[in-house]
Amino acid sequence: AAPQELPTLILEAVKELEAAKQQVLKRIQIWKRQQQLAGNGAPFEENLAPLQNRCENLVEVYFQLHQQVMAASAELGAELLPRLLERFDEVLSGLVKR
């Protein structure tokens, strides 16, 4: 990618990462609700493997994208880099806290 396109591409990738995080968090909420309803006798699939795989894949993408951002820090500039790093921190902390 041309240097002027790099910030745009990285911002788009971060946006996609944030959207994927929201989907995973929504699925976690659904699982928690199903677990609550199971206490009242509703059927409940206890297998956490698919949810764990989603979380692990999201974290793997997070670290790969973070490495790419750090490698391109000079091209991103002093203004964009801190904002990106803050967004990365929000993605990871939001996932871990839930």
C-alpha cells in the first residue's frame, strides 16, 4: 500500500476489530442469559469451546494488527499512533473484562 493509504487501511482494520469484539461480547451475553435461564429448567448448551475459539481468534487478530501498527508507527505519525493504541487497549480490556 502507498504510504498515504496506510493510515486509512489501519483505521479500517481497527474498526473491523472493534466490530468483531462487539459480536463476541454479544455472544457472551447470550450465553450468560441462557445459563441463567437454565437455572429455571430451560435447555442449555454448556459447551464453551466455540465461544472460547472466537475469543482466542479475536485476540490473535488483535496482536497481529497491533504488531503491524507498531511496525508502521513512523508512517502513522505522532497524532494517529496514540489514538490507535488507545483503541487497541479498549478492545482488549473490553474483551477481558467481559
